[in-house]
Amino acid sequence: MGKEALEKILGRRERKKQQTRDALEATAWRLFQRKGFDQTTIEDITDAVDISPRTFFRYFDSKEAVLFGDWRANLDRVSEVILARPADEPPLVVLFNAAQELNDVNAANQSQMLLRRDLARKSKKVGEYERNVMMPELERSVADALAQRLGTDMESDLRPDLYAAVAVGALTAARRIWLASDCKTSMPELLQQAFDFVTYPADKVTSKES
């Protein structure tokens, strides 16, 4: 088989895989909206797409994962953005600028985020997946990228883990306020406020009290 024919077959397979993934996500969202997250089973989703539950797990590790799309692939982008920042930027400045750069929410995924928020209010499993699976991996990716920038070993240097925890905490707090406002407040401004508070907490407290 020639190289061109092989590439065509591989391209067709990748398109088919992406179509199946897209169908699973779209069907899951539709069922979650109609039936509720806890009431929808993986079998409900796979039956609607006409695939087996075993095939489902080739694309997603759990029902909760369907709600967050290909979030693990996005971790690579987080690392790339952090590593691409100018070498003279301090760690928290790097993370603030990276957060602003990655804050590319559009109208389509705004509606998904609001629905995810509503589902999380009704099902503990949604929030637990984000807190216990996604956030630790995000922190680890941020810390790894910072360690590379600093040229340090995380086994003996606490800075990468500390800065990562602070930045992810600031992002989480800003996003919570943003979602509570039904995305009507400015996420860039909330990020600015959050990073200002963790960077200059004494100044902010003094300014508030005066």
C-alpha cells in the first residue's frame, strides 16, 4: 500500500473517531438536559448513538468526563502558553497573563458552562469530578511548566506547587463569581481582581478599610 493511500485511510479513521466522539458528547448533553445527570446512564448514551458501552470508554473515562470534553488535551495548551511567556516575567505574572490568554470563552461554550453549573447544583458527582480529578491535574501541569521555567526540581523546591495552587485558586474563585452572574460580569476583570488580591493582599485590605 502506498503512502498516499495509507494517509487517506488513517485520515478517514481519525475523522470517524472524531465523529463518534462528537456524537457521544452531543447526545450526552441532550440527555442530561432532558433527564438530569444522575438519571442518565452510560447505556442511555451509547444506545442513542448505537455503540457499545465498551466503545464509550475508548473516548471517555466516565460519564462525568463527557461534560468537560477533551480537557486533558487542553492541559498541553496550558503548558505551552506558560512556557512561551517572556523569560523575565515573575511566576504570578506569567500565570495571570497565561490565564488571560487562555480565557477564550465564546457564546457557544458559555451556554455549556452555564448548563454544567446547573447540573453540578443538582448532582454532587459533577462538582466532585472537577475538584478531585480535573483541578489536581491542572495544578500539576501548571507546576510542571513553572518548574521548567525556573529550572528547578519540584522534589526540593516548593515554589512551583505553591504558585500553581494560588493561580488555580484565583482562577476558580473568579470563574465561580462569573458563573454566578450568568456570565454577565467581565471574566478578564474578575481574573485581574483575583490575582491582585493574591499578589497584594495587604494593600487591598488596607484600601478597603480606609
